[in-house]
Amino acid sequence: METVFLILLLVAGVVAANALYAKFNRVPVAFLQIGAGLLLSLIPLYQKFELKPEVFLFAIISVLMFKDGQNTKIRHFTRQLGTTLSLSVALAVVTVLLVGSTTHWLLPTVAISLAFALGAIITPTDAVAVASLTTKVVVPKSVMSTLENESLLNDASGIVALNLALSAYATGKFSLIKGLGNFLYVFGGGILLGMVVGYLIVLGRSSLIRAGVDTPSVIVPYSLLTPFVVYFLAESVGVSGILAVVMTGLIHGIQRQRLRLTTSQIQITLTTTWTIISSLLNGIVFVLLGVSLPEVIEHIHNQSLVRIFILIGVGLLLYLVMTITRFLWTYFDFARIRAWGKHDKLTNSLIMALGGIHGTITLAMAFSLPQIINGRPFPDRNNIIFIATIVILISLLVPSLVLPLILPNRVEAFTLSELAAAKVEIVDNAIKMVQTRFGASPSVSQVVLTLDGQKVMQGELNRRDLDDLFEQAFNVETAVVNNMVHAGKIDQVYADKYYHLARQAALQNQSGLVRQLKFYFRFVILVRLPWSKAGRLRRELLKQYPSNQTSHEDVLARHKKIWQRMKEIENEPYQEVSCYLASLYDGHNDFEINLVRKFYDERHRRFSGTRDLQDQQNEILIQAFQQEYNFIQNQVAQKKYSRALANKLNAQISVDQTFLLQSISND
């Protein structure tokens, strides 16, 4: 149970940080997530918290690596394979050697093998962190692609190098041939196993699809389990689980055409699921970093202040060594990056250097250092963990300050108001076509109502105005029903039944506690008080329903009669409420009016009994959506819509089409 609470609090921390970023986005979301982790560390449940590296790599990193592998464009990856290997293997080895030598020179008491272990720990980079820190600036695509490809493989390089360094320290000797053989087995074995197992998994999924077992309840869990299975198999045979997962993801990318055999519903479900999970896990990575910081600081609490400042200085200097090395490696073209032009080599090399951000996989590797080695406490373990943490924080802070100074600000191709205005134009055009071509009918009315729901409503929701509008609409509705009773159109029995339905809706849509209590007292308490008008009306109503009318057929017949009468009564109040709401449009609270209108429109749809016209509605909707696509194409041809705006609109219409047609067919 404690583990469940730990996970739920981590998720809550991510949600809180993301919500805060949505309102105050001047601070990179990664820092807000680290701050959420620091706050969580104050909770007793997180006291003495220490990251479990094996759990972290298995449950989080493997999933993120698989998702990144799936989304990697295989053509670009293979085209940049030489560059990727140069950065993730050759540069990683050089960095480990330079950092290890520098550490041993600065801290002579640290064994050379442990200095190299520190170098291996702080070598892996994190492209996800780069993306989270550069949401407001434009990173050149070629640079971002190179960083992403590098981070796919250099985690494995760092882990292998760390294991070799620890083995050398434990045995007191290092064999170059043995170390190279071990590196090739772990690195190459991970790639080979990932390719083979990945192909088999894709083949199995394709078999499920061909067999007709392609429901979301099967395919989605199948996809989610894939990285765990691959990572477990790879680690069981002693090869790199990270590399195996990455290669499996790449195989899924290669076989994307075969996987498109799944239905659109599954594709949408899969995409949405992976987007949410990856976003959540990326956030958890930084929250975990924040949670781990107090434990890192406590590890060195017995150190002198001077010693702590020395360790901070070492961390800063090591970051400079790695950054300068990355800059020189790319500037002097050791990485052979063909996509860069000569005029932007300096800027791109600087971005590559600053983009060498280190994340919690570095912290996880640091915490993976054993407590005991050769029967004795592991020397300098706390210092290594502290230095690694300093490097992580500096690598996050420096790019967040420097990159905005050298990169252009991100300018959206279109604003939200432009998107909303275009959507209104498109929908209005489709509605006009439907009404002209198909005339007036219940099916047309329902399709027009459905299409109108596509419009993007902009504005800040004012709950007080919304509550007032719902109350005003309810008063209009009850006034109409009262007039119908006085005019003899309906009996009081059916009016009271309709009041019951209407007041339930009114109570449901009141957000404030005071308003809810007011409606509850008015419509629930008063009707049970014998001296109140509502109570007397309720007693009269009960007299008209004899208690001896208990047969099943009688009950069904009565309910059917009542429901049919409700359908007849509802149309007139609905029309009056619609007219009333239409008269209120003044540009002030249109957003709230649209919400109230949508509620009444949907309720009218349920009352009106148009569910029997599914085939007609589907046919009209298909033509309406085609009209929307055609309208966008014409606007682009006339240069009224930009290509980016058109792509966004087409994507939204595609999703609307899928879900609206499914919702009508399921009603």
C-alpha cells in the first residue's frame, strides 16, 4: 500500500507542476517538476527516499526509450547512423576518459577507476530535458534530431563504461581485450536481441490483427507490455536492456505500415495512451530528481563547508570540460554531421554543447553504486553522488538561461483566435451546404446541431455567469410549462414530472455550494414538507398513481406514456430557452451562453427521438465533413489559410469525424 501512495503522490506532483506551468510558463516545466519533488520530500512517506536504479530503469526509462524509438524516423536515423555512433560511443568514451582524468587530478584521493566511474555516470545525455527547456525557442531540426538520436544509444554506453570501471576497481586490474569484448557483447547483444524480439513482437501483433483480435483491450496492453518484456529478456542474458528496448521501438517504426492494419479507433487510442504515459513518465523523472535531492544533501552532511564548496567547484569544472569537449567534437566535424551548413556550424555546435543535458538516468546510475565493495564501505560514494547531482542541476540551469539568448523565439504559425475563427467559417459553410442540399428534416436538424458542436469556443469560463445563465434558463423553462398548464395544454401531473427532470438538471449544473444548497432546499426539502405548496402538489400527484398498480405490464405502460408525454412537452420550453439564449449574445459572455445552449441542445436531442435516423445522419455527416475538407483546400489555394493552419484544421476534423460518427452509431 505504501508503494501505491508513493506512486500516486509522484503523479500528483507531475499534475500540479504541469497545471502551474499552464498558467505561469516563464519557468521551464522541468524546474517546476523538480520543485514539486522537493515539496514531496517534506512528506514523511518520502523521508530517507533513495532512488532504486533497477526499478527506475525498468519501469520508467525502458518505456520512454521504447516510445522514443517508435517515434524516431528510421530514414533519418540510418542516414545519421555514423554521426549517432560517433556521439554516443566515440564521444562518450572520450568524455569518460577526460572527466576521469580531470577528476583524479582535482581529487587525488579518488581512485582512478572511481574517477572513470564518475565520468561514465555523467556522460549520458537526455534529449527529453532539452525539449522541456526549449518550448519557447526554435531549436534547428537537424540539431534536435541529432540530440535525440544520440540519447537513444549513449545511455547504454554510460552503463557499460560504469560496469567496466567498477569491475576494474573491485579486481584491481583492467584488461583492455576483456573490456572491449564485454563492451561488444553488451552493446551489440542488446542491439541484436532488440531487433529479433522486436520483429517477433510485431509479427505477433500483426497475427492478432489478421485473426480479428484487434480490440483496444488487447492491442493497447500488448503495446504497453512490450518494453517491459524486452528489457527483462535482455537483462536476463546480460546484454543492454536499454539498447534492446530502443531497437524494438525502431523495429516498430520500420514496421509502421504493417501496424496500420489496425482500426482508426485503435490507432487513436494507442497514440493518446502513449502520449499521456510518456508525458507523465517524463514528469515523474524530474519529480524523482527533486525528491532525491534532500537525500543527496544528507549524504554529505558531515563534510566541512569548505569540502562541500570544493565538490561544487569540481562539478562545475567537469560540466565545463564536457561542454567544451562536445563543442569541439562537433565544431571540428568529428561527428561528420552532413546536414549542417558552414555558416551555422558555430551556432549549431554551441547548441549541441549546451544540449548535453543530464537527467535522472545519471542520478540513477550514481545511486546504483554499491554500498559495500570487497567487504568494505564503498569509498567516495556520497561524493560521487553529490558531484553527479551538481552536474545535473548545472546542465539544466545553463541551457535554460543561454539558449533563449542565441535561439529565436518560437512564433506560432497561427493564433488560437485565428483557429477558432477558421473553425467557425468551416462549420458555417458545411451547415449551409447541408441545409441547402437536404432541406428541413429531423436528420438535418440533428446534423446541424452536431456540426455546430465542432466550433472552438474561446474565452475564460466565468462560473458565476454560467450559474446565472442556467438559473435564468430554468426559470424560462418553468414559466413556459406553467403557461401550458394554465392554457390546458398539459395536466399538472405531467407538468410536475417535467419540473422534476428540469430541476435535476438545474441542480446538477450549479457549481457553487450556496447555489446547490439553495436548489436542494427548494426542490428536495420543500416538496417533503406537508404545509408547503410543493408538498401539497406532491401529495396530489401521488394520489393519481394508485399503489395497487404493481404489475410489470402496468408499470411499463405507465412509464412509456409518461416518457412520450415528456417528449411532447419538452419541445416548447426548448424553443423558448433557445430564443432567450440567442437574445443574450452581446460578445460579453458568449462562451458561457454556448455551454448552456449545448446542454439544452443535447437534452433536446435525447428527448426528440432522432436516434432512429442513424443511417440518414451518417450519410449527411459524411458529406458535411467532405465539404469541410474541400472548403479548407479552397482557402489554402486562395492563400487565405496558411498550410500550418490547414493541417491543424484537417487533423481536428479527422478526429471529429471519427468520434462523431461512432457516437451517433452507438446511440
